[in-house]
Amino acid sequence: MNKTHLLKRGFTIVELMMVIGIMAVLATIVTTATTGAIRQARAHKTEAIISMIQVGLNTYYAQKGAWPGTFGSKVENGLNGNVNNDPDSYKLTDSEVDNVVGELVRESVKGGNPLLDVTGLFVCRAGSVNDKTVGMDFMDAVRGTKRHPDKILKVADMCFGYPDKETGRFRRLKIVYSIPSDSITVSK
């Protein structure tokens, strides 16, 4: 074979660099679009979780005439406000939030009273909440995952929250009770 014929069959270094550069630009575009979509999905999931719990709590109160969990008996015994010296607002502690939402979940999964769709809840193991805690879907927590089929959580061992928009890490819900209006507000 002719030497010039062999050289014409390959790519030059410049052509290879251009192809690699184009691929890098396309990868950057795809990564940026995907990251934005993931953040947007997390934000929508957070809003859905908050709305779902808010509606579930109001439905529970309308059906039972009291708030769920130990917080309901606390309200009946009288509360003093604890939010920024506001005597009319009471912010539930993290354990009270978990107790209230846990009772709402238990009531929802037992026969015939679906107060909320538990499949959308975001949970983690109680006692493990910090800035690095990874949350999971409620159904994965109660069934286990393919990767960890033996790691099953009971509702009593769960913290309830929402996924952080940036990292997807577990964040705690905030629930504030208004004493004069006897109403609850769920937020992040």
C-alpha cells in the first residue's frame, strides 16, 4: 500500500479535538437542562407534600373534631404561643410534627379512610436528621428497596419532611398552630 493512502484514511488531531469539543458542549447543555428539571421536580414535590399534609390534617380535624397525635390532647389542655413572642401561634416541635403526621399516616392506611396519599411522602429514619441526611419515598421505607430489602421502617421510626430543592437531601416540615382560629399551617 501507498504511504499517502494510509494517511488519508485517519483523522487529524484537529478534527478529533473539534469532535471532542462539540461533544463536551452538548454534554454541558444536557447536564444543565437535566439539573434544572430535577430542581424543578423537587420544588413541585415539596409543594405537593405540603399541600397534601395540610389537606389531610384539615380533613382529619373535620372528621374527628380534634388534631391528630399527642398534639390534639395538648390543644385540648390549652396552649401558650411560642413563635417570636406571639401568644397566638404555637410552632410544633420536630417530634410533635413527626407524631402528628405519623398519626395521620396510620389513619390513612388503615381501612377505608384515605386522608392522604402516603406514596408521595418523603421520610427518613428518626434520629438521623442532619444536613447530610438522605430521604426516601414512604413506600420504599415501608417495603424496603431492591438494594436494601431488609431495611424497613415502621411509621413510629420515621421523620417526615421534604426534599431540598438543590441537593435532594431531607429537610423537616414546619407546622404552626394558630390558637385563636384553631387552624394549622404546614410549610417548609
